[in-house]
Amino acid sequence: MKQLELLSGAKNALIGIEAIKHGADAVYIGADKFGARAAAGNSLDDIKTLVDYAHLFHARVYVTVNTILKDSELAEARDLICRLYEIGTDAVLVQDMAVLEMDIPPIALHASTQCDNCTPEKVKFLEDAGFSQVVLARECGIETIREIRKRTNVKLEAFVHGALCVSYSGRCYASYALSGRSANRGECSQICRLPFDMQDAYGHSYGIRHWLSLKDLNLSARIGEMAEAGISSFKIEGRLKEADYVKNTTAYYNNILNAFIAEHPGFCRASDGETRLKFTPDLSRSFNRGFCEYFYNGRQGGISSHLTPKSIGKEIGRAGKIISDKVFSVNGSESINKQDGLCYFDKNGGFHGVKVNRCENKVVHAASPAVALYQDCRIFRNSDADFLKTLSKESAERKIKLKIYFDGKTLECSDGKCNASLPANIEYQQASINQKDKLAAQLSKLGDSIYEAAEVNIADNTGFVPFSIIGPLRREMIAKMDEARRQNMQREFRKKPKDGIRFTAQELDYTANVSNRLAGKFYKDHGVSRIDPAFEISGDKSDTLMWCKHCLRFAVGKCPRHDNPSPIAKNRGELGDPAFLISKNDILRLSFDCQNCQMKISGY
């Protein structure tokens, strides 16, 4: 059976627990240091709480230790990994190859997407170096995935939902160059979400837009195809997202995976338990900038959120009569409720939003003026008050079915994998009436535990049992079952690296992100003869700061190789090489590498 893993991000342990309740087979979370989302750190005690809960379902917890490291941080990073192993963490995600040179326990290692994993050769090297799972670059389309699978055996993890970085992960230096905050150190300032004026070399402007901002990834329609192509871990981006987002997206993809497995008996889930939802998941009702499939099936138009980097949510209708600056009707089938957030684009592409004070017969009374709203304008809801209210409560439960047997002397239970048994210590007395049905009913009351009774069998010769002892027996049975499931959790250990393997290149520039002596030693030991230091050590603003598969020449319909059926800007001249993105404080230079079908961005 091929195991499929739904992997959800969590910014804290409580959200991680909710992810598991809503169907995640694994959760990735940051420790208090060295994670690629510095604002989402957690203590070891909190991570252990999540690990202990996850292991009840044989779900896994991966901790991100995926920043590049300074020499002064190597000892602290090693100590952190050792402590993560001690509390039961299932794997650590890493970017810095220094980790492979450290004396650490045999904890499983996953290669972060920050390692720029986009070719079969790179993935094969990482597999041979001892990684047990590799997170593919978001830019990898289905054909690349198939080729990587054909040439490797390592478990492959792919992003399927959430925010997109415009640059290849691990090869973005714009934040550090322009703000001093390194994306490779977990401090990205999201330069790509800012507005710029794009101009050609002659100063002709294509307008001020969020030219580098992308829509959110949504590959929910591709899960089955990806599974059959070799993806085993389906990753939802979101280590900075709130609980409502994690609940909704996890539940949605949980349903998709279950439906696929129901029709494909060669696949199974990587963890145990049945998730039961108390709401209907809907991706459009959580934060989103609009959805796209990025480069899953090659280059296509409509992937940018150039008008706004903010959430637009779900389209719910069109503006009807404009009654006043705060009152307007909406033509559409969706109900609109108090405290909903509505948004729209004006005729010039400006983005606006209002909060609903009340809505009567599709007439909205807004809390503030609806600036530049016009009749027939598309109306979106980017904050759904009723949906958020539902998700603020208990919105799912996850249960493991037990078979229970009781004969008056021993109480036994089994979930098909694990067993628990404890003596009842009841002195036998002949029962005056048949207690079997009442005993079965009492033993099936498993309360707010993660278990439910699928079957309860009471032996015919059980004898008289005082109901006062059933509660304590039942609680002890649950505790023993918890212990048995945690002990039965099969831990994955670090793979032994192969001898004599060589890296895919003999010379490395700053994009290899080598920022310490151990990473340098790793690459030298694997055949690299020249290693430039990381950009954060010796980079220059004029260096290439981003490598982007998203191309603005294509976006405006001026690509010499690919037609764009929906260009952003029309009736303009050629967007030559170079072109420029100009903000109040900075100028970025665009160059177009048509041979490799990518755009490069450098400082100016």
C-alpha cells in the first residue's frame, strides 16, 4: 500500500492539534529559533504537547530548522536538534547542509524547499546524502514530478495549497538587499507584495501595480494525478495562518484524499482515525488572493494578483443600485450577514473594502463609504462572519474505533493495531439479572477521548458487576490504550548516506547559501572545488536577487515564445530587456532569460 500524507502547517501547538483533528496526517511547525518563519516559533514544551497528541493517531510532527546558519549558531542548532529528537519529533526540515556534518541523533531529515529542489539530479543527490523526504520546488510541474519520481526513490513532498513565492525558494535575496531582512534567515519582508511602477528602458510606464504578487496555489483538482505521479506528502502552506484557515483547508484536502483512496485501493492514509466534520469546508471562504495552478501544466496566464496582495475571498454577486455612499444592493444568491467583509475593484483597478453593519433584502448598509463603487461591479466577500463563527467552535472530531471485551475478570480492547488489557479485580458473584446490555452501554461511553466503541462483547459468565467500578476501569483502559498507541508509533530514522557521492556542480556561487564552515566542508567533501559565500555575507545589491518562472514580459503579452490569452496590460510597446520596477525607495532591474524561460531581478 502506498501511504499518502496530508501535511498542514501550524504556527502553534493548539493549531497543530486542530489540524490533526481535521484530518492532517502530519504537521510542520517551527521551534523557537532557526525556522524560515521567524515569527512562528514555539517552545520545546509546546512542540512536545503536539507530538504526544499526534502520535495517538500515528500522525507525525516535523519541525522546521530550515534557515542558513552562522558559525556562531552551529552548536546551538545542533543542541536544538538533539532536544527535538528527545521529545519525539519525527523529522526536521533543513536547508543548511551543515546539519549533515553535525554529530546529531539519527532523526529523519527532510530537505526544505529552500534547498531549491527542482531537478532529478538535485533530488537524487539529496536522497543519497541521507534525506528521507524532499520538498519539491513549487515551480515543478507534473511532468517534472514524473521525471523526478522515475529517477529517485525518496519520498516526495509537494505544496498543493497556499501562498506562492514569486522567486524560487532559497534563491530570493531581495528582502535582504532592500531591507536587511533575509528570507534565508526566516525574516522575509515580502518585497514581492509591494506596488511598483513597471517601465521599459525608455521610461514608458505600464502602470503602478503589485507586479510580483501572485495568486494563491490551489491544486485540489490535481491530488489524484499527483499521487499517481509519485507525490506522497501533500503540503498546505500556512505556518502564519490562523486556526480557521488551517481547519478549513485541512478538512477540504482530507475529504479529497479520502475520496481518491476510496476509488484506488492501492493507496492508504499515513495515519489513523476517522475525521468527522461539523461544517462544510470551502476554500473560497478562507483567506485567498484568488487561485491558480501556477506552473503545474506549464506556463499560463492569470496567475498574478497584481491589483492587490490582499485576500479577495469569494465572489458573491454584482453591485445593484447605489442608494448612497454607504448603502447599495447586491445581485446574487449568497446571503450577506452582519460583520461580513466585502471588497471590490473600482474601474481603475483600485481595491476597496467595507464591513457590513446590516443587510436587509440584499441591501447592504456599510460601516463606511463604499468608495468608487459602481453598478454591476463584482462584489467579493473576504471575511465571512458566519463561517468564522462556526470555525471558532469545535468543528471536527477524530475517532479511533475500538473493539471491547469484558468477562468480569479482564477488560480488553483493540483497535486492530494495538491492544490493551487490565484486570478487573472483581470477586465473582452470580448475577440475579442479565446485565450484559447495560454493561455494554456503560463500557461504550468513552467520553471526550479519541476513541469510540465499534463493538462491545460481554461474556455470558461475567457474573454480577457493580456499575460503580465501570468508570474507573474505562478510564484506565483509555490510558493504557493511549500508551500502547504511542509505543506502537513506528519512528523513522535518518537514512545512512551513500559513500562517494558527488554534488551536481563543481563550483558554487552565492545561491548555494553557504554561510558557515560545516556547510563548506560538506560540499568540498562531495567534490565541489570552489565555493562562494552566501549573499548575506558578501552579496551586492546589483547581484541577481530573484530567479522567477513568473515572467512580466509574458504577463503583459510581449513574450516572443508563448502567447498569453489574458495579458495584464494591452496596447503597449515592446517590453524590452532591461525593464525596471520602480518604487518610492528602490529600483529593480528586470532581465529576461528566454532560453531558460525565466525572469531575473537585480538591484539597480
